[in-house]
Amino acid sequence: MTDRTLREQDRVVVVGAGAAGATAAVELRRHGFRGRVVLVGGEPHPPYARPPLSKNVLAGPDESADLYTEQELRSLDIEFRTATVALGLDVASGRLRLSQGLLEFDHLIIATGVAARRPAWARGDGVHLLRTRDDVAGLLSDLREGGPAVIVGGGVLASEAASTLAATRECALVVRGGELRLGAVGGAFSSRIIDLHESHGVGVHLQEHVDTVLAQGRGLEIRTQHHRHRADAVVVAVGSQPAVEWLSGTGIGGPDGVLCDAAGRASSTVSAVGDVAAWWDPVAQRHVRVEHQSAALEHASIVAQRLLNGVCPDPPVPFFSSELYGTRIQICGRFGPGAPWDYVHGAPGAASFVALATTGALRGLVGWDAPRAFREARRARPDLMPAIATH
């Protein structure tokens, strides 16, 4: 699959104004593109980062989530349309159907991200997703000072929400599965995460399925097959799905997201970046979708460089970091099932460690509260270093 470099008279439309989309628009300008750039966002807010939502923003009002102001985008001659949703796409004619009308393009960059899953029981008042800025505002408005919270989910987002909320209130984690997971690493370090939660007073309830949530006085009762939990509010963090409904019938989007080559091409006139994009991974030999901001930033820079000068840097190396109760967790690389762990710093029971997993061509690194040792271990393995320095 090939595409031509952009011309000065070309029109580029970016659908999705999160970290991936906003950065793609800015990177086009940074690399010298003079044509029209339109950034389309479904929310009424300027671009913001999502990782702080379960951390700083959830802890209270905080402006650190902002990426670019509307004034900054205008100064770069980027047309920014808020509260505008993509409804359909005609690739052949280069037309995008929006909630505010039609928009023509010479190249389209899809950055619509993912949508949080909402189970059937999670429909009533006091039950909140944790995907957008408005989600967090609604959750905070339901939490009385010191009132309890229940977080449903077993992934990183659920653990981060519990870590943040536990600083000011009683919290419980309700997990349908039998482990707590760390992204691509899975449940390899589940027992350590559980210990971390419990040492900070958070109850972890594994193998529990929420049956219903009922209003009880000023709060809620969360009923599972084993317990009845009381809370002011419930946080639902049970996974996500690519936001591709609007691409139905185009042959581009599907259940696994927008399939792209190793440089982000979905077709000669369409690219995709960020959480929605499943780029071909030449190491893993399959399409991989990575829901981490570092990948979104790398995607954006790679696509901008490719469109403007034909340069295709190496594909990104998956990376993310989290912090739970002050413990820094860093992960990079690719992980195969059942890979043995080689502790290159510390030991399995140590308070801090760095562990390497190798399965054939797949290699991944995990750092547990050992940022310096993690950096050194990563530098020693060039295949784990980022293609573009975003972290």
C-alpha cells in the first residue's frame, strides 16, 4: 500500500481530538504542512489527555489534563470543531459525513479512540464510566466527602481509580475474573497488585459478577452473587471497544479497530492513529491495537512524517506506565503467553524489580518501583527503545 506526499493545496481532516488526533494535527504543522487542517472532536472540550482522568483529575480539579487550548490550535491555523460527531465516510469520493454536515478531504486521519463498555446493570443514577472529562465530573458530584465507592473491573484503569479514591474514602474492587491484570502482561503480577490494594485498605473481591445496583437511601447497594456492597457511587471500568460504528460499510473499520500497515496506512487516502488503530507489528507478525498514550503520540508523529516527506520511522514499541499508591509500574515491549521471567534487577519477592520476558522474537520488560533500573535495562536492549522519543 502506498500514498503520495501531501501538497500545499491538500485538505487533511483529523477525526477525533484526543491525544492522537490533536497531536497528528499539530505534527503536520510542525513538519511544515501549509494546507488546510481540520480537527473534529466529539466532545465540547479542547483536547485533553485521558491518563490523568483516573489520577489527578479524579483527585479533584486539575488542569494538567489539557493538551492544547483553542487559542493554541488557532495560532497553528488548525480549524477545530467541537461537539461534532462522525456519522459516515465515503472513501472513494473523499467525503466525511458529520453531525454538522459534509466535509471533503484529500487525506483523512482517523483517531476516534475507543468507547467504554457499559454492562446492562450499569444504567442508573450513581453509576459512572471513566472515559471522559464529563464522566469524572459526574462521578465527583455523586461522591460525598469521605463516602464509600465501589470500582468494578480488573484492569489498569480500575486499579488506578481505586488507588486515587482510596486516599479519601473507603473503596472496594469487584472483579469478575480471578485476577487483576496489567495490560499486555496479563495477570502475571496479580498477587502483587492485590497485596498493594489490600495494604492500603481496599477490599478486592475476585470472581464476583454484579447482578444489580439499587438505590438505597442516599446511596447505592451493589448486589453480587456473594456480597452486598454499599457506596455513594460505582465506577465501571470493564473494558472498551474501538469507536468504529460510523465506518460501517466502508471496509475500513471492524471489531478489531482500523487495520493499518506498519506506518499507519488504512488506504491510500486514510490513516489511523491511537487507540482505534490496529497497526501491523512486524515483530509479532499480526495487527496490534495499543491503548496507551505513548503509542498515540508515536502514531501521530509517524503518520505526519510519512505524509509530508515519505519517511517511515520504525514502528512504535508498546510502552505504558502507571502509579498505584506511589508505586511506579513501567511496561514496554511485546509479551507472549507463558513466557518465563528473568529478573535483571531485584528478585521475585523484592520491593522493587525489573523483569524480562522472552518468547521467541517477543521481548517485554516490566519495572516495579525501579525507574532507574528500568531505564538502564531498556537502553541495553535497542529493540525495546522507542522509535520516537515521547516518553
